[in-house]
Amino acid sequence: MDFTSVPSARKPITCVQAGLRGKVLSIGDALRLEDFSGFERVLDSRGPWIAGIDFPFGQSRRLVTNLRWPTSWEAYVGQVSSLSRDAFVRLLEDYKENRAPGDREHFRVVDRLARSKSPQKLYGVPVAKMFFEGAKRLLASPVSVVPLRPTSDARIVVEAYPALVVRRFIDRRSYKNDSRAKQTAALTVARRAIVEGLGSDQLRRDYGFEMRFSAKQAEQWIADATGDLLDSVLCTVQAAWAWTQRNHAYGIPENADPLEGWIADPGLLPLAGD
């Protein structure tokens, strides 16, 4: 799933369905979830399944400690859930106000390894708002949230971050933009390179399976200048890889912080340390 903090007909939560059989990941249909009730219905749908969702499931231990939030994911997300969205934004803004530059938006351990944004970030790519809307719905759902709230439920959710897949094929080049005026030919070329990468030997080497998709699907992913559809496909890669690691904690290292969470991707494991 490619998540958004304000789903609508123009900018839905995009969910690509896929099936892993042996060492072949076959891409199926895409769902457009235009409101949070659609997202909640997917979380409540019958399992077994595994989903990779692109938003930060947790906040940094440093923020949790400094705000004196409860020191379990369920408890502090429950506390956040009691706030309105505006109150949560004010809380983060007030927290930053008198702090020194460089100490205003903290990173989780996995954010530093993945070079992803701080889950406190409110503007630009507002991942803090995505956390606010998404984490409380994970908490309220029956799913097993790995590694923050692992349960025996047959519906499993892992945090995904499509950029980690993308960088294997185009490094840190841009490939998408929501603004029509900034949707250039160069971005289209970059998306095409990513799609070509999904059919490459490198994907098989890094993730342990090959992807199967049609030429029509590939052209749809390339044509979507927002990148939402392609990002959803990339999330399926990380979710499928996590499933192949189900006997090894879904690919999450033993030292992953159960307060902060972890992103499911094989490229992070060598960086995790002891």
C-alpha cells in the first residue's frame, strides 16, 4: 500500500494485490481506497495475508522518552489516538520550538540506516501526519504489526519503504511528482528504468524471487506520474520478501527497537549490527 494522510478520489491510498508462489511474485489488481474506511476494511479482510505499507509505524525512542509517553508501542499510539489531528500537529510544533537546530526532528535507528525522513516531519512529505492516521488504525485493527505488536493473527503488516527498492536501479534520482507542472520526461525515463529493474536478475538476487507482470501493467506504472501505483508495487516486493523470511522474524533483526519499528528490506540487514 502507498499510504496518504488525506485520501481522496484525486489522491487515494493505492493498494496492489499480488501472490507469491514458489519464487514467482505475480502482480494482480490495484485498489483505490478513497477514504480511511476503505483502508480499515482491507485491514479487517480475511487472511491469511501479508501487507507492506509505506508510512512510519512508530516514532523515535528519543521523542517518546522526551515527551514522557508510555514506553510501549501500543500504549503511546493509544495516547496519540486520543488527540485530534490538529492537537498532534501542535504537539510536535511545540516540541520543536525551543530546541537547538539539528535536535528538532529525531530519527529512528532504521530511518538513519534507510536514509528516510524523520517520522516527526509535518511538511513536504508529511510522514508525521501519515503516522498519526495510520498507526492508530493499525492499533485498532486485528493485524499482527511486526515487530511492534506481533501476534498469532494470520494477517501480518510490515513497514515498507519503496525508496530502498528504487535505489537499486536508479540510485537517488527522482522518479515521481504530484504536481502536474513538475511531471517531466526525465521522471518518466526514471520510472521506466525502475520497471525494467523489477524484471531484472538483480531483483532475483536481492529479494530471492522474480516478478511476473504484463506489458500493460508496466506501461500503467510508468504512465502514473505521481508514482503512487509504482510505489504500491514496490511495497509488494518488500512484503513478499518479508514473507520468505517468516521463519526468521520476517527479516527483522533481533536488535530492532520494539518501540520504533523496522522497515522490511534485505538491504538493511547488513547495516543492523549486533
